Amino acid sequence: MAGILPCCGREKTCTVTKKEMAFSECKNYENWMSTLPENLRNKPLNELAIPGSHDSSTSSLDPDSDLAPDEPGSIQQIVRMFGQFGRQVMLSWSKTQDMTLTEQLFAGIRYFDFRVASRQETTDLYLVHGFYAEKVETSLKEIYKFLESHPKEVVLLDFNHFYGFTDETHQQCISLIKGILEDKMSVVFYQNKIVQDHLQFWPVCSIQSLWANTSRVDKLIDCLDNVYNEGRPEGIFYCWQGVLTPDLPYVIMHFMGSIKDNLAMKANPSFCEWLKGKRVGKRGINICLTDYVHITNFVPQIISMNFEDNL
């Protein structure tokens, strides 16, 4: 099966294939989905453990880029008041990944989290997080190139925030995604009601994401525990975010810090420790995402969770 995997009847039953092998042999993370054992290959993707990245396309953020509309006007005003220094501080608190999309794909990341914005004086659409990053077209072509050389891998693309969009802009974005990825294995979530007319795309009701919205590790773990113990919703994709989030007072108190040094270096090891022994499946672990995915043994740990009940 090739192409954007459709949400036909809004059922969630996409699968991956290849020969049976033990996880001890599955060390080639760029091909990990296509080397899943036979007893896993027929499982729906929403019942597998899948490594993902949060605000995936931020490795290219540049303090000289234009400020993006995803940040409140008050923050943008403060940044402009402090000039280049303010921009550098904002960059440190906007950048969430060091690896390019291609590097993430080769490392085993299969879920990508995208915010998209229009831009004045151009018809191009951009990925954003504080600043304008890569063009959507550029990023999609980067993913296409990987899928071209890895035809049995599947990517999950989550377009979940839109800024400065009209119905026409949404149609433009949808056409762009279709035009580039139509013959590649992909699950595309497009979290806007416009997708009701485009069954190739998965709507907002097909995925949920757990966001603790805290800068404290203990509160993050409490949030994860509460949902895990109750059991996450069945029949949909579910994102477990191992992410700490700064608010403005936190950034002011740590203005010389960064998401990487102040938050990800604490969150990632704690999230990986929390995941140990957790079950994968209908009510358990599915998509897991972090900032700075290369910190700790995150990707191998998530992939290995698929094998723990099957060895």
C-alpha cells in the first residue's frame, strides 16, 4: 500500500510490514518500522510505540528571521525592545531540536509535530515556533526524499496549529501536502474542520495529545501517571508528551538559559525513566515525543517497547 494512508470511514487501522526478527537484531533505526517482526506487523499504528519530536522543524531557527505569529504580541513587543539580545534569548526558548528532519528520520523518529503560518509579502507557507523556520514545501520534500529511499517506512505528520490561515490558505496547504506525499506511506493529521472534504487526511478527532503545561518534572510525571493509570482513549492515536513548558515568568527568571539546558535535560531522562515497564497498546503507550530527541536513549527505548510483550 502506497500513498497518504486515508482515514476511510475514520477507522484507525494502518499497519506496517516485514520479516520477523528479534529487537536485538533491529538496530538499524532508519528502517525500524519495516523490520518489525511478523507478530507486530498487523497491529494498528495507534497500538505501537512510536518515537516523535516536539516542534519538529526548529533546528534551522535563526535569530535574524522574522518573528512568527504563534507568539503573543506582548512577547514580540518585548523582544523588539531588546533588539538582537532579545532575539537571541527568544531563540534559546523557541528552539526545541538540534537535528534536521532528515537526521531525525534516519535516527528513527516517525511522528512530526508542525505549526504552520502564512507570511506577509509571499504566498509560501512556513513552519514556525517563535520564528519562521523552513518552508512547508522544503520540509515536505525533505521527508519525501527519505521515504523515496525507505519505501516501507511510515511517517506521521501532525499539522496542528495554523496562523494567519483562511479557507483558501488551508486549501493551498492541503494541495501542497497531497502533491508532494501522495504516493508515499504517510499518515497526515490536519487539525482543521476543512479535512472533512479530504478523506486522505486524519481529522482532529483521530488524535489526542497529553500536554502537562508545566516547567516542573514532578507535575509532568503526575500528569502522565494520571492518564496512564486511567487508560488513554482507545481507537485513536495518542501522544504522550515528555515535554516541560516554560511560561513567561520562568523565562524571565532564566533568561540566559534555554529549553535544552533548563528543561529538556531534566524532562527527557525523567520521561524515559517513567516509560520503563509501561504497556504498549490500546489503552497504553503510543506516540511519545520530546524536545531534543537525541538526549538520552529515547528512540531505542521507545522502539524496544514494542518487543517487550512479544519476545
